[in-house]
Amino acid sequence: KLLERNGAVAGVVAEDCETGDQFEVEAKIVINATGVFSDALRSLDEPNASPLLAVSQGSHFVLPREFLSGTDALMVPRTVDGRVLFAIPWHGAVLVGTTDEPVAGPSMEPRALATERSFLMEQIVRYFGRRPTPQEILSMWSGQRPLIRKQGATSTASLSREHSVFVSPTRLVTVLGGKWTTYRRMGEDTINVAVQAGGLPPRPSRTADLPLHGWVAPEEAERLQRDALSVYGSDRALIEQMASEKPELRERLHARLPYRVSEVVWAVRNEMARTVEDVLARRTSALFLDARAASETAPRVAAWMAAELDRSQEWAQAQIQSFQKLAEGYLYRE
């Protein structure tokens, strides 16, 4: 919930999802940066506000590496129905996408529509020469785009991917639209508006030159070994040191996944991972890379997490069941 003081948004009521405890967090300004859920949060502030978003869905297949020889990506700028298709080498597999389908509303776990599955399969046959079997589709997953509505638009594909920042009469700042490739500009624009709306002292933005955590110089990045650990950048040495002290941490989680046990322990100790889903879907990309392999390694991940978090066997079993049920939705079925 939103906190209101004297007719203005002044914070939020938050809930600890593990304990169920609720607590208030006060703030001079609140920013609504919740993507496809932005309109839902806006409605807490302005119940009669007109929706500003049109939600679009994009779905993808992950295929074995043999579907795309070489190391270069493939892009078809205009398929038979005018869409863009890409195939990208990704962690030893091939990522194929994407679609652009309007959906009625946002979802925490979007699933590929029948029309999307059909479109992707047709394009794979057209450009790769054969139809993959269900087993060859390692994972099937979808994301949703928070596009800004436009009067008269006939499809979500025609809507702009630009972003806009709005301030409500109660000073709730909402950023809508955009895409991950422009996140720094989105952040700068949003903070500039928030500073003004909250009467805060203005300061020049540092985002254009601010390194992300784990940043390494380009020449150092070229020197680093190219494997799953390379995504950790400057943290890689710390993970390797941790594994050198306990050799079993060097083991692969699964024969078909590039991730190691050390990444599970690192995620718990340093990246606030609290569930098996956190590790296999959000700290690594195991679920998106190979859903069957991720499901098969869930018991191993749960055991290591239980030891790190001092959780019971019952907790571990519940985590395994929850994750494996989730992974079922990432499997292609005829």
C-alpha cells in the first residue's frame, strides 16, 4: 500500500514475504518503476486514473547449439508477417525470438500463447531447415513489455519503445515504457523529475559514467577466461578463492548447465538469494537456458541453500516442489 500524508504520497507499507510482517517506510518521494504493473500501482494512488500502458508479450525458444553453426548471431529484419526474428548463441545454446503479441494485462509468470509457439516454430523450420522436437526445445519463456498507449495504434508492434515520466497530483512519480538498453537514460530522467517533485537539492547525474558492480576494464575483460564465471567480472576472483578452499564447490550443478556449486553459495552469501527459484532463475539463467536440467538440479541447489541458510529438510522439499512446478511451464508441449 501507499502511505499518504497531507494529500501527498509519503512512503509505502511493505511486507516481509518470509514472515508476513508489515512495516511502514516513509520517503520524501516515491517512484513507481514497476514495469507492466505500473498502472496497478497507479490505481492505488488514483483509483479512477485511466490506464497508460498497453502490455505486449515476447516469447522465445532455446535450442541446442547445432541449430546455428558458427559464433555469429542471425537476424531477420522482416519475416513474412513483418516481425523481427533473431537467433543468438547463448551459453552454449541458441536463443530464438521474439514475438510481439498484445495481452489483456500483466502476469507474474507469462506463458507463450499458441499463436507465439506456432510463429516461432514456423520460422525455425523456414530459416533452419527442420522442425525441432519437443525435447530439443530446451526452454520456452516469455516476457512482457510496458508500452505506452497511443491513440489509433493497431498493434503493439507499432508502439514506441520510448519512455515517459509522470507525476500524479499526490506526487507519485511513475516511469513508463522504455527498454533495458536505455535504462541509464530512464534512470537519469526519472531521478531528475523526482528531485524536482520532492523539492530535493538538484545534483548532476552520474549515471552515464557510473560503473556497475563487478565492472572490469575492457582490456581486463578480454584477458579473462570466457566461461560462466566471466559474468561476475571483478567478483570472479572472490568466487574462485572460495572454491579453492572447498573443492566440492567447483563441481558443475548439472552436466547440461554451465553453472557451478560455488555460484549457489555465492548467491546466498552475497546476492541475497533466498529461494531455489532465486538461484536458478534470477542469479543464474538455468531455468531459461534448460528447464529440464534446472528442474533436475533443484534438489542439489536446495540442499546447499538449506545448509547455508540453516533451513530444515521440510523447507528444502517445499522449495524443490515449488521450483519443479514452475519449471513445468517452461517446457514445450505439442
